[in-house]
Amino acid sequence: MIIDCHGHYTTTPPGVDAYRKNQVKMLDQDPSYIGEKGLFNVTDAEIRESIESNQLRLQKERGTDLTIFSPRASWMGHHIGNEYTSQFWTEQQNDLIRRVCDLFPQNFAPVAQLPQSPGVAPEKSVKEIIRTVEEMDFIGINLNPDPSGGFWQDSSLADRAFYPIYEKMSELDIPAMVHVSAACNDCFHTTGSHYLGADTTAFQQLMMSDVFKDFPDLKIIIPHGGGAVPYHWGRFRGLAQDNGIAPLEESVLKNIYFDTCVYHQKGIDLLLDILPAENILFASEMIGAVRGIDPETGHNFDDTKRYIDNSDKVSAEDKINIFEGNARRVFSRLQA
Amino acid sequence: MIIDCHGHYTTTPPGVDAYRKNQVKMLDQDPSYIGEKGLFNVTDAEIRESIESNQLRLQKERGTDLTIFSPRASWMGHHIGNEYTSQFWTEQQNDLIRRVCDLFPQNFAPVAQLPQSPGVAPEKSVKEIIRTVEEMDFIGINLNPDPSGGFWQDSSLADRAFYPIYEKMSELDIPAMVHVSAACNDCFHTTGSHYLGADTTAFQQLMMSDVFKDFPDLKIIIPHGGGAVPYHWGRFRGLAQDNGIAPLEESVLKNIYFDTCVYHQKGIDLLLDILPAENILFASEMIGAVRGIDPETGHNFDDTKRYIDNSDKVSAEDKINIFEGNARRVFSRLQA
């Protein structure tokens, strides 16, 4: 079985966009606008169509089985509006993910977005974790390390402000994928420099912190192959040593996992060569940041299964763990 | 001959720190403080001692010949003070680099920091380019893409605000190394996530821009092995294709160069394997971000010459170009 641990619902029916556009319109008129949870005007038939013609089709074409599925990351838009509009939007988006997974229970498992908002205590997101995980059987969360959308004006993940979330994660034994949303800062490109920079930043924040001492069972997934981290593994090993931090194998690799959203063979080879196989989870983030076909291979850039199949950097047994075993261990609430 | 294109004067005598501390003290009392250029209380004997026991010693030990040398990057501190204090500090720091290179003309060649300041037009830095390059024989500049020190509140490098600098660079045929300074944002670690994120960000800003169409001869060096870029070369190739940008070989590799400040063998192997050899310049950034000895090799993490010597990813001829030829081409004002 092949589990893709990183998929977003990027092909939502038009009722989703309409809901959000209305929120944004109301917020433009009045930044203190609250509104109500309301409704997504989306039918089951629309969901079926949007999934069958896209993610489900690609699962079949590429030979993967199950996608761990969450709301579209770039649309989380935590920098938009306020804690109330973020709460309503988030609840709707998570409810929609639940509907997808109910319609295709063999092919998708749900992960929640959180109702983060700039300047609002991360603690306030705990109730959405309880709602989605305890009441709706979600198996993980996405955690945004920069709700300000590229201005980095909120707390570091090292800060105790995040501890209520880590406590709940530990209690429920769920992992968080650290994932920013769209950049509203013109200096950054959302799915390029912002995503990759945030991945590297999250790793460094946690590495320099006491978080894993205080939460020894915490499980964090750094997406997009860990940003710049594996390529600069020597720099991070050296920085750890210079700062009196234990070797990374002891200080972070008991808690941090990397996905395989690296879109070329040599990059995947490096990832598999540098990190222990037990810290790597298969992922593609299809249909996402890069949608084209690589003219050098004739296959989609984001068809990452091929790179792992073709790599000689790990054993066949390790590949089985990267494709399935590690995801089952990290997402312990995933049902057989 | 082996040219290290990325060295900073990180071992300055105490008079440098004293000058800056006084500026900062005065600015703490009055943010509109201007002061005057004043003097660094630093003797030639102190400079000799600080260089001979550090950078010059390591050049000899490691078998390199010439370091392209600029003021300490993390001390540029463009976010501190205002355009006037930044101007005076910058002039002093550049004057000091000139003194180093006059004392050791066979071993060091000068690159200038710029007097950037948050919210101040980059155009105002042109006169320091004229002073250092035209009047003091500097051969390049360091350009900070985020004078706000991790809040990314100024213009992107794609913005026309930077065009006066690009015009002067083109006219003088000098390259710029894009290099941030210290992060004053707690979300970032200066020499880890901030440096690497900025490298990736600068590459993406330029890749998505018209800068190289408007300045076809512009030469930009992305340090620290290009941040996350080579590891994610497939993502950047795919993003270029999705955005209607010509293949990276045509759209950016005629203008962008990468240094070799990657502190482990497999990272260097990836860099040499992914990028054309003509786009790679040898560099170590010693004595810099990572000062320890790698217990896995018994050598300094930042002794990057060893990784290139040991790599089988490029030919002996390519290595000569990486060690010398490319630097001579890019830093065309470097005298034989």
C-alpha cells in the first residue's frame, strides 16, 4: 500500500471560492466583520466529480492508494480577516474534507487546518483540534508557523505560546505538518521561496528550542523535503554542535519527519541519502505547486513516486517503510 | 591559484566593535542620532595580527591563495539606526577592508558593504559604490535583499527601486553577492534559516522578474550554495515552466552564480551535479557561520575545498574553473 502523506484539496467546487470571496468582500468593507459559519454551497456530486477527475484519477495513474488530505494550504489565508472569520472558514474547510473522506473512505484520510490568525494566541486553535480529531476522526493537523503570511510577526514555534497545541497533539498522538499559507508579502513567492523558507525556518526554530525536551513524543512533519535542510545538513549539524545541542539524530530526528515533495531525481536521491529512512514519509502534494510535465523525463514534476522507485539510495525494505510503514507509525490514528 | 570568493572580516580588532557600540548607544538614546564618520581606533599592527592568526593562517593550512573579502555580513546591521549612521558605519567598514587588502595585497581583494537602511531608496547606495569601486578599487559589492533584518518590509530585488544599483553595477562590470545581515526577528536564526531563506528568496525574486532582460550583463552571486535552490531545482524548473518563463539555463544562468558554502560532501556533490560548472564559484565563508570540526571527517565543516577536491561530479578542468577561472570572469576587476 502506498500512502501519500501530503495532499490538499486544491480542486474544490466553486461554492468554496464563493464563500471565501464573500467573506473577503465583507472584510474589505469592515475589517471587524464577523459574520457566521453559514454554508458552503457544494453538493456531493460536485465533490465526487472534482475528486474523481483529479486526485483519484492521479492516484490510479501513478499507482498510489491513499492520500492524507487537508484543505488547500495556500487558501488557509490566516492573514486574512480576524479570528472569527478564520474560525468559520476553517470549520467549513475541515467539514468539507470530512465529506471528501466519507465519500472516498478507501482513498483519503482527513487532516485539519487550524483557525490561526495574526496576533491571536495559538491556544485558541485547540478547540478546532478537539472538534476535528476527537469528534470527526481527523488524524493530524497542519500548523502554520507564520500566520502573518510572510512578515513573520508572530511567535516562533519555539515559543511557549504554541505549547497548548503541542500538549493536545501529544495527548491525542497526532502529528502536525508545519505548513505556511499564501504569502501576502511581495518579497515572497508562495509555493517557492515562502514554502521552502518556512520549512527551513520551522526546522531551525525547533532544533534550537526545548520543544522536544518538553514534549518528547511530539511528531512534526517538515514538508517539501525539509526546505533547505537536507542539502545543508552539514551546516545544521555544525550549528547544533557550535550551540551545544546534541547531535541531530538525538535532538531532533526522534521527533521530526520529512516528506518527499522534491521534484527531481537528484534531489530525492540526496534526501534518501542524508536522512534515515525512518524519518522520511512519501508525499507528492499533487495537484499543487508544480503542475507541468518535466520535458526531461516526460512525467509530471510532482510524480514523486517515480523518483523513489528509481533511487538506489535506500533498500527495498526502506522503500516500503517510506511508502507506508512510516506514515502508519506517525499517523497512528489512521485506521487500517 | 585558488580564489575563495566569499570571506568576511569576522575577526576585527576591538576598535570596530567599540565604534559600533557607541553608535548603537547613541541611537538608543535618540533614534534620529546622526553623529559623524569619526574614526575606527584600529592600528595596522592589530589588523596584521587579526588576519595573520586567522584568515591568512587558514588560507595556508587549507591551500587557498586569495580571499575576496568584505565586511562581516552579520554586522552590516542595516536595520540598526538610520541612513546616516548606516552610511558612516559602512564607510568605516569599507575603509577597513581597504586597509586589510593594502596590507596583504596578494591574499585579499576588497568587496564593499552598502549603506542600506529600511525604507531608504537603494539608489542612495550608489555613491558608496562609486567611492569604493571607482576611487578605492573594490571589485564587487554585497547587496542586502532585506534591510529590515527578517521582516521583509522593503522592496523585492525585482523592483525598479534597485535599478539604479543594477545600472551602476553594469556600467562598472562588478558583481553583487546577495547577502542578508543579522536577523532582528526572533523567528529566524541569522546564519541558518535567515541566510538560507534569503538566498532562496533572492533567486526566486530575480527569476520571476525582468531584471535580467533589462540588465543582460548583470552578475549576481547567490551565496551558501544557493540556499534551497539546487536541492529543489526541479521545483524551480517547474515553476518557471508553469509561469511561462524560459528554461532556467536561458533565463537566469547567464546572470546568476552560486558559491560553494555547503558544509558537507553530499551537499557539494549535489551542487556540482545540478548546476553547470561555469555557474559555480569556490567559497568557504571561513571564519563564519560554522566554526567547528566535523567529527565525521575530522576537518572543519567550512573547509569546502576538501569536498570539491573529493567530488567526482565534475572534471579536473571544471574544478580549475570553479577554483579560479569563474571568479576571474565574474570579478573582472580583480587584478592578476
